[in-house]
Amino acid sequence: MSVELKRARINVSLGRQEADLVIKNGNIINVFTKEIIKGDIAVYNDLIVGIGNYSGRKEIDATGKYICPGLIDSHVHIESAMVTPAEFAKAILPHGTTTIIADPHEIANVCGINGIMFMLSNTMELPLNTYIMIPSCVPATSFENNGAHLNPESMESLKAVDRILGLGEVMDYNAILEGNENMLMKVELFDHTTIDGHSPYLSGKELNAYRTSGISTDHECSTVEEAIERLRLGMYVQIREGSAARNLETLVIGLKQKGIGFDRCVFCTDDKHLEDIRREGHISHNIKKAINCGLEPIEAICMATRNAAQCYKLKRLGAIAPGYSADLIILDDLDNFEIDKVFYRGKLVSDKKLLVDINNAIENKSVFNTVRITDLTKEDLTIKLENEEATVIRVTPRDLITKKETAKVSVINGMFVADEKYSKLAVIERHKALHNIGRGIVCGFDVRNGAIATTVAHDSHNLIVIGDNDDDMLLAIREIERVNGGYTVVSQGNVVDTLELPIAGLMSDQPAEYVEEKLKLMLEKAYALGVNKGIDPFITLSFLALPVIPEIRVTDLGLFNVTEFKFIKQ
Amino acid sequence: MSVELKRARINVSLGRQEADLVIKNGNIINVFTKEIIKGDIAVYNDLIVGIGNYSGRKEIDATGKYICPGLIDSHVHIESAMVTPAEFAKAILPHGTTTIIADPHEIANVCGINGIMFMLSNTMELPLNTYIMIPSCVPATSFENNGAHLNPESMESLKAVDRILGLGEVMDYNAILEGNENMLMKVELFDHTTIDGHSPYLSGKELNAYRTSGISTDHECSTVEEAIERLRLGMYVQIREGSAARNLETLVIGLKQKGIGFDRCVFCTDDKHLEDIRREGHISHNIKKAINCGLEPIEAICMATRNAAQCYKLKRLGAIAPGYSADLIILDDLDNFEIDKVFYRGKLVSDKKLLVDINNAIENKSVFNTVRITDLTKEDLTIKLENEEATVIRVTPRDLITKKETAKVSVINGMFVADEKYSKLAVIERHKALHNIGRGIVCGFDVRNGAIATTVAHDSHNLIVIGDNDDDMLLAIREIERVNGGYTVVSQGNVVDTLELPIAGLMSDQPAEYVEEKLKLMLEKAYALGVNKGIDPFITLSFLALPVIPEIRVTDLGLFNVTEFKFIKQ
């Protein structure tokens, strides 16, 4: 940066030169002293340069209003919203989120380094500070085939890239505890940065070992005991409120009751869908909910700003003070966190609605065309059973956990026959046309006269399909192949509807409004096929292949007992 | 670091392998949750790897005792103790200080980059984490000649050197406010690091401008209003308790009364002499005093540990948790902060007294032989006065401030004649034999029948001499030249005593005990010469040439009015 620019900032700060923008007479939230102090905020270019009494070329009267720093989502997977980063930015900016720390492990599982580069280049021009954590567990486990492996050698080149902040959530904690060379090399490579954690239920010595390796955050706490244990070890606890995973109430109320301070707690969404963002907010929702749980507004705001900036060593973010990025929110009301205006680097980006044009033109089309499967026949969907007793996967309402059960199912000629109660599930490897197919029987999904398929299948994102008949299942597979990935609902030989997700088979190239509307319609159609209303068919389906959430899953390599960590027969 | 080492740490953490050391059953101070929790601390090699229930090759029973992290001095000038870093380490380790952040501007003012390299190489092997801030204001001002200039170009090469943490205290705030190119280039060079501040009485827009440039700490707060103003702007306040400057009581009591939290306050000593360290402690004294001011022990400990580590982004310091450096203190008593044992990187270094041998062999002797002056005569010490009314410098007891006064002094043949009341002061450039001599008249020092001289003269460290007669003053100058720098007391044609400080004219190469004892003896001798018992003659003399502390000083270029920032006639 030039000396001239530094000099100009100092001159504006001194009042010798007019500021570009002054937000006048607001009640400024000070995240350092946790006070509210009336004053002007002088902005020059993209930076706050003064707090006090200033005049500017443009002045905005904020009398009676509150000003807080732009919000930081400390851990998010953009791909979960199923839109491009540009569309995601459009969705979250009006809710005050001006910085995100994204872990692109979804697209990395499909496209490897190229997927990470895609996320980097498609966030470069956005009015959103986007930082990337290099995914640490690609593939997530060795019990499945994904699209690419991220090894320490390939990561080395990324370390010094601008906006790469650290190493992403280390979900494979066993690799740490067993001293797996590959994993330890990755952790060592990023030792000078922040390394995110993901260690639900890890405790005692195992948690100590996990922490010793250098991992310093965790967003998977569902109990206050987990949170306290991690805080005591010096980890930052990322309090998550997403679409499926909602831990905020438990943690905020619990920590407050125990008298534990929140200075090392931050907010995140992890995975949040467009509809939920639109309806309730983004990190703004975390704040509102925390206030409703009895937290002081300033404390909640600190978690969404200063604490996150501190955790990730973001020097100029997360506060309203000279030298900080002019990412600001004007609030009409503090206790209800009602957002009036949002500024990003000194520019007004939202005034109760988005004001800026964010181009959804996509850089790097090499992440399209990622569905590669062999021709499949009914033979490939066959589940052979010796007798009527089979291991089934019971899906549970309002939870991602599955139960391993034994049930009497329909068997003809030694082959499982699906019906309304017991659906057939298949996971088809779709990155390199390996012709791997894993199969299972699911109870509690209840699809009738149809099939649902998707390439959003955490974390390897193979093609997962569920149905009560093979014809519809094959049709669903071919439809997914035709559109290069997405969600599809088919019934009785017809495609009912399809949401195309051509970017890596995970994201749409369409506007957010279209995607949200389409998903809503398809949800109705899925329920019309008899899907259990206690579950979200798309979310449930998308997690049935994830072999780290108990108790039982299917990967492209077969039926997997998560608790015992091994493949099993039907 | 090798994967094997990481793996070994994990294994010890898991309890699969014995720890090297376990401190058992102590009451562990948790600086994250601010709790005290009983447990074992497992150490492997130099790192803490587990908190809980562990066994080790060596076990120390800490039942009934308290364990806290090793202490961090966030801002210190080692040279002020007048000994080598090795001797300094010996002095402070038993008091629990295991990390220091040193600003070597004293030696840099004499020896430039070579002085900084001296400090780096002489701290490399010490059992003390020593970090260096690159001095930003060498020379301190343009109103004096020092030994070397540190410009942005010479600093560039130092930036990437291990243990260089950032840019040292920016005392020349005017250079910032005026947009001085040189200064702004330095600040820009270190923009990605921590930049220390020094801005007493700066306030309002000027403080905003100072902060905007990226400066983020300040140790010069003497009032609670200054401290609060800086905290609000996101600066860390370094609460100082040294030998001369003692701000702790005011700041701690004041901030506590105002209900301002201490999470962004840290402790420092800045300048502390050996005798005071021995007598009252080091950062341990800051802690004890803070507790006496009503602060909770844990809060005080946090300021000396976690907060400082956070401020300077020292990832593995300042806490007792897995992955952190095993720098630990076992306390017999918490409320009185009574230290029993001190560990550095897992090694016991003090057990109520220093246990380790620290070699005082000095690396890099090029910083000796730094006194270069021309031959001087009485002529050079002459102060011409037109009449009896002269501007005098009044020294004040217990303060570094001087007062500018007018007084009637003794004048013969148009020349000032010193006496018991009005001493003569001269500052002689001593780095490049420039033959510059600044002169002044001092009131309140009261030396009788003698002279005192030194090369410790902040910040340019020229040769400063005070006396009531020219012969003794010249003798003192020659004595200083003979020993290559130090302090000397002369009287009636004889050298009474001399403390040799041959390292840059600032530090002794002798053991700390010798230096402390010698200084004590010389102090008695100075007082025996009539020096005002309300002042410390050496400290007072050493600050009489510093043209940034009001109101009036003498540099090698003449008599200087600090308030008006210009040279004046006698």
C-alpha cells in the first residue's frame, strides 16, 4: 500500500481532510470495552479512520440507531446452500454477514484442488470477505471413493495463497489419535495457522491428544459439557445454528448457567439452506436467538464479530475502530437486532434489501460435468438375501442419526423386494465410473411408487438413490446423469421434477430465488410420494452415505456399521 | 518438526506412553475459563500434552499448590538493567518470567542493526523465550545525533528473522501525524505484525490517526482516562510497573472502578533495575500489586499470560493446556503469588533460586569500543551568558519531568560559573567524534565538589556529564572514555568510582550481583557529594538528554524546549 494512501487516511482521521462517509451520531457498539458510545464513524475509502466528531462528503444520520461491526460466520460450507458463492453472498449480506470462513470440503471431494480454486476465484470479486480453510479430510474416510484426494503435497502450494486461512475441520480424529502420517503431515503444514476441529463426543485423554496436535476450534458441541471441556483446553467453541444442526440454545443457556464467559465462543452456521436464511436470518439469527436465551446483546455481537476475528487472527475485522475495515451494520433496534443498513468496506450494500449488483457469471467451468457412471441395469440394484431377516437402516425424524435394526422384509427368489415400508437404497460411485455400488434397506423413509436421487451425498458425493422399485430408481439415476448432478424426484416412469446442480453436482448456476422455489416445489412432490413428513427427504438422503455419523450407512463400497467402524453383510 | 515427534506427543497425551514429567494434583489456573481445576499436568519434551490423570518418569507432587503459566513481560528494555541478556535472564527467571518481548532501541541507537543482532544472538541459547521488536525510532528525534539510523531498507531484511515479532514503540507520534514518509514506510513494512505504541497524552483525533496507522499497544498510560480511550480504540494497554515508571495502581484501581474489563490489558516492566527486581519481583510484582489493588488473582495472572500471548499472537504460550510450551510456575500461595518452582520448556529452572547454569559468555564483541570523542578542554564546557538571568533546567523529585525556569546564576567574565545550587550540564556526541557539545544549567541536582558522567543518556546515549566544576567534569569525561562507557563519579581530581558498561556503553559484561552492588555503592558516593536525596542521580542524569519528555532538555545539539519542540538560547 502506498505511503500516500496511509497519509490520506491519517489526514482524514485528523479532520484535516473530509471523510468519504460519516455515519453520524449513532450508538456505537464497542466490542472491546463492551460499551455503547454515541459518536460519528468516519470512513475513508474502505477503512474506518475515526470515531468522534467528523464531517464527510456523504453523511448518514444514525441518531437513535445502533451501529455494530459486520458479522462473521466462522465456519460455513457454501455448497450446502446449493448455489454459487455469488448467490450465497446475495442471500447473506442483507442479514449483516460481511465475512465468512468457508470450508469447501464438499466441492473438494468432487473436484480436488480445482474445486478449491473454483471457490477462491468465484469469491474474489464479491462484496464479502471470504476466507478459505483447506479441507483436511478429503476423502472423509477410507471407506468410500470420492472424486479426489487432498494430500499434504498438493496442499503445500496452497498454503501461501491469499485468503487461505488455515486447515479445515479435522473430522477424522482417529487419524490423529492413531498418529496417521498423512494427517499429521497436514496438521504440521498448517501449524502456524488456525486448525479447525470436529470432534463430537471426544473427551478426556483423547481430547487432550486431539488438542495437542494443534487443533484449536470445534463446532460440533451439542452439550454444554463438551463445550466447557473444549474451552478449558483453550479451544474456541463455535456455537452453531444452521438448518439441521441447532446447538445454540443448549450451549448459550448452559454456559450462562455455569458462569462461563463467552469470550472464546464464536458463532457459525456450518450448513444453512437458503429458505432458512431468508426466513430467519444468518449469523444475525444466532445473535437474536442468543439474546432470546438471555445473553446481553453486546455479548452476542462480540461472538459474531471480535471473538471470531481474534480466533482467526483477522487483524482489521470484527470491530468499529480506526484502522478496521468499514464493514458496518446500522440497527433500528438492538434487543431485536433489527437490521437497517449494511456496509461492506465503506460501501452501502443493503438498505433493508440488497442494493448491489453481484454478477453470477461463473469463473472456471471445469467443475461442471462431474458425473461419470457406467451403464446400470436392475442387476446392479439387486440385494441378495438368504432369508427374510435383514439388517435395515432406520432413519429418525429431526435427527441425522440412523438406527441399525433387524426386520422381516419382502424376499422373492432370494432378492429383496422394496415396498412402501422398506425402501431400497443404492450408492453409486460417480466420479470415475468405477462401477461400485453399495446397497441397503431403509426403513422410515416411506417413498411410494417412485424414487429420489441426488449427487449431494456427504461427504464423497457419489450418486445416492432411494426408491420402492428398480425402474424408477434407474430412471432417477439416468436423470441425474443427464443433468450432471442435482436432485430428482421420479414416479411411475416419469421424471416429476429435477433441480439441476451442474457445478460439481452440488451447486446450481441459477439465482437463489429459483433454487429456493424449486426445492420447495420438489419437497411437496416428494411428500406427495408418501415420504415420511417427519423427515426432510433431501437432507436425510444426502446424509445416508456419511460413514462417520452413527449408526449405519451405505457407501459405494457397501453397508457400513459406523459404531463398529466396519462393513457388514446385509 | 517430525511426524515421529508429533506422534510421540499424541501417545503420551493418550496415556499410551509415559510422560517425561507430570506435575501432580495441583490446583491449575485455567486462563481460558478463569477457573481453578485440580489435576495433573503431563509434559513431554518441551510441551504440555495433557491435563487430567497421568503418570510420568518424573513426578512432582503439587498437592495444595497452585500452578499458573510462566509470565510474559510484554515490553522491556533489557539494557536498562545494565547487564547482558544472560544476566538479565538469571535475574528474572526465579520470579517466574519465562517470556519477554524486548525492544532493543537503546543498543540500536548506539550500534544500529549490529546491536539488534547482538541481542538476538545473545538470547538464542537462554532458557527464556525472547522476542524482539524492531525499534521504530532510531534516532528518537532529529534533534540529536546518535550512533546509527534504522531506516526501512535496513529493517526489511530483519522482518523474516526468527523471534522478530513486530515494530517497536512508535514514540515519534508526530512523524505519524505529519505523514512522514520514512515512518509510514516502517509502519507499512510491519503492517502484518503487532506495532507497539507510545503516545502519552495523545487523545481525540490525534489518537485516532495514530491508531489508524496500525499501532495497537501502548505502555505509556499514566491516567485511567488515557487507558480507557485506548482500549476503546482496540489498543492493548500495557500496564507498566518498572523502577521509575509505576502506573499500575492508578490504572488497575481506575479501570476496576469504571467496570472496564481487563481482557485487553497486559503487564510490562519497560525499564526495571536489578535491585528492584531482586527486592520486589518482576512481572510477579505486577501481579502481586494488582491483587493488592483488589483484582482477582486469576485476572492478574491472565494479564501476565494469556492476554499478552493473544496480543502478540504467541500461539503456544501463556496457558496451561495441551500443545502449549511447558513454561510453568508452582505457587505455594495464590493470593500472595509466592513462587515455589519455575519450569521453562519442561525443565525445572528455579526452585526458590535459580538452578540452571546460564553462560555469560558474550557473542559478538563488535558492540564494545563504542565511545569515540574528540579531545575536550574547558573551553568546550563554557556556557556564555550575557547577564545573570539564565534559563535553567529544574529537576523534580520522583519524576522524569523537568521544569523550565529562569534564575539568577553566577556569571564571571560573561561565563556561567557552576556552584552547589546550579550545576553545569554537557552532552557530548560520542559515536563518531563529531565534537558536538550541548550545554545547560541544572537546578535541583546539587552535586558539590564533583561531577558525574555516563554514556547511558536516553535515547541517543551520548556522553552526558554534570558537575560544579570544569576540572572534575573533564576528568569524568576522560574516565568514561577510558572504560568505554559506563557511569562514573569523580571528586576533586580523583575518580571516586566507576561502573564500566563496555557493551555499547550501556551494559556490563559482569555478573548481575556485581553490577547491583557497584551501583549501590556509587549511589552512596553520589549522595555523599551532596546530590539531592529526592532524586536518583543516575536515572535523572540519564534522562536529561531525552527531548521528548517535557519541559526542557539538552542534546548534543544544544538546549531544547520540549514543549515548543525547538532549540533555545541559554
